[in-house]
Amino acid sequence: MGLDELKDERLRKLKELVRANIDPYPAKSWRSHTIKQALENFDDLSGQKATVVLAGRVMAMRAHGAITFADINDGSSTIQTLFNTEHLSDREYELLTSTLDIGDFLEVQGPLFLTKRNERTVEVLKWRMLAKATRPLPEKWHGLVDVEERYRRRYLDLIFNDDVKKRFEMRFRIISSMRKFFAEHGYQEVETPILQVKPGGATARPFATHMNDLDIDLYLRVAPELYLKRLLVGGFERVFEIGKNFRNEGMDREHNPEFTMLEAYAAYKDHEWLMGLVEDLILELVTEVFGKPELDYEGTVISLKKPFRRIPFADIIKQYAGLEYDLADTDDFVRKANELGIQVEKAWTKAVLADEIYKKVARPLMMEPVFVVNHPLELSPLSKKSAPDSTTVARFQLLMAGMELCNAFSELNDPQDQRVRFEEQEKQRQAGSEEAQRLDEDFIEALEYGMPPAAGIGIGVDRLVALLTGAHSLRDVLLFPTMKPNA
């Protein structure tokens, strides 16, 4: 029977329920226990012959004449239910068998008992349809064989794959733990605009839109940084935000155009202090998930021990690309990028080329946790210099399992220096760089009123969750990753 015929058959059953004056989509359930609770308290409930009301999706059915078994699952667990004419009228039983399908949501009421095969079961005295499914569940879910379908129809993936559901439950716990960690360290959680007049806080290509009422162009934020630092100006000492950012860039196993970040800022602190905080956060999360400061990611055992190793950016370029950053010129970096198969863009500067080379040849090899420090000034328009006359900045990135997990600075709070940095970014934009940051006069004005010295960090929540759950791709830890629609 084809899909259309199966749907027609289910619609016929839906009409049969309606003709029997049964609402196939009631507003609520009278459930007394989750299935997990019923199973955990099975001995007491069955010994007392207590009547329970359970609800869930029908996952399997077996008919034996005047007896029908159905397995229902409510997300917490699965239990067998027994229907027969001993406890149901002939009409009630006939209506059940003629209208119930796998995939329907069902409510059952009755006592718990053990079958002769020691199967924990509900002996159904009453039943009620909670939601009639008019489309059949796939008989065989393709799972890993059809990865694209898993992402497109995540709801089916969650129904059929317990491991997938557990991974997302772990994601929720990790985010909750991160929120608790920052709150316990004196940070206040805040919310800042997602629609912004000027996209700032990161070098990235934004998504643009238009607001009709005010007749202005707006952008989905690429980062909340500039608004969070305005709060430091306003007198908040420690703030953090967990939310969505949007960057109109490529997609791969480590990138999705819509992603979750945690950004946090602490007044009167610097990036050196922040490294210690990050070490504590990572150790706490890994220990909470794995029971020890060690994890296995795709077959590689990663052990954590403070302090994490620190490597200057220039040393990485020399070790993995064979170039002395201060001595080599832009042409040297272009040649090296071409050797590595990197598609070079005309607007790329020496620093950008070095960063792309680092991402290509060095970052994937960094398995143990390491802080990359002392990045070129040009790459960090919002960070303080390492020293007043330095060409590097007080910045670090945490690498682990070949992924960049966070980016952090001693924040630039000199409005004159910030203007110069923004103006340099504008020059890069005029040269063709769509990722260059914009000159934000409102933010500079805020700095002119005075912002205390501060340390700030952005943590890629999706990447961190992927690491802690052993996921190969960000799409495995995003409930609904960005996908091209089917034609």
C-alpha cells in the first residue's frame, strides 16, 4: 500500500472516531504518572492494585483475537498495555482495534501487573485517543544511512534514536551548567539586541534585512560584544549572555550560519585572569560529564591538567608553515596559502592569510587543550595591545580536539585607539573585505564616557557540546541545523 493510500486509511479511521463522538485531539491528558515513574514504582503500585493513567505514542501493536497488546512510549520509557473484552465492552474493543495505529498518542487507565512472561504491563480498563497520527511512521528509519533525512526530520530522528535524544538532553545540561558556573562567579545574565543597526563584535559577513516601520536597514547580530561592553560603561561589573549569533558564511562540520555563543565580560580583570577561569570551566564540565578530567573524542584520549599549554601565534606559523611572521611578507603568505590549496581572496592581508594558514594546517592537530596567544594586532580590532608599542594583542583562543572553543581578550577601552582600529577595518572593507567590522560611532561615544579595564570571552557552545558528546559535526548537536530545502 502506497503512502497516499495509508494516509487515506488513517483519515478514514479519524472520521470513524468522530462518528463515535470521540474527540481525536482532546486538549489535555489526565496522566497520573510518567511511564518511567510507573516502572520505578511498579512493585508498590501493582501490589496495591492502584489504577494509573499513562499516556504515550504507540510504538508497536500485536493482536491475538480478543486480546491486543500495544507498546506506548512517552519519552521517559516504554510499557506494554493489554486490551481485551474482559475489561472493555465489545464496542470499545472494536473501536480500538479498528482505529488505533502505530504513531497515535494514546491514554490508558488501569492497574499494573506482570504477565506470565514477567512483562510489566497495564491492564487497560479505559482508553482514550490523545492525537490521531494521519501520516504513518517510517517502517524502517534509515538512521546513519540517510544522515540528511535525520537532520531534516529531526522529530523522527528523536523518536527512533535514543542516543540522539540523550545527546540533546546532555546539551541542555551542559548549557545549564555553564549558566550556573558564570552565575556562581558573580556574572549577571543579560539580553542584548539581535537586530542591530551596525553589525559589530566580530569579523564576519552579516545577514541583512529591512525594517519597514522605521525604514532602516538592520542586521542579525554577528556577536553581542559591543552591547555587553556598553553595560560595563553603564556600571555592570560582570555580565554574560547565552544566545544566537548569525554569520552569512560557509557551512562545514564546525560552522553553521546560526549558532549559540556564550559571551561574558568582567570589569577590572585581564585575559591572564580569564585563562584561569576558562581552565576551571572546562575542567568542571569535563569532570561533570565523564566523572574525571579526561575525555575520549573520536578515539583520542584527551587529559586535562592545569595550567593548559600556551603557544604564541607566531610560533605556530613558524612550526606548521615554516614562515617567520615578522620577516615574511604578504607574497610569502600568498604562496604558502596557494601551496595548501587555500582559496585566497584579493582583500586578504598578511595577518588574515596567516590566520587562514593556521586554521588549515595547525588547528586540526591541536588535540590537548592549548591557549594560542599573542595574535597579530590586525586580527583583533577590539583587543588591547600586548604592550603599548606592540604589534600583537592581549588575546587568547582555546583549542582542543582540533576545534577553536573560545576567543578572549583584554578588552580595548581607549576610544582613540578604538577609532583607529575601526578606521583600519573600514579600509579593509573598501578593499573588498565583506567581513571587516564597521566604524561604530555610538560605541566609541560610550567608550568616551569611560569603560573600566575588562576581560571578555566568547565561547562556542555548539562546538563545546560537540566535544563533550563526541559528535563529529555541529549538525549532530543542533536540533534543527540549517538545510537547503528539498526541491
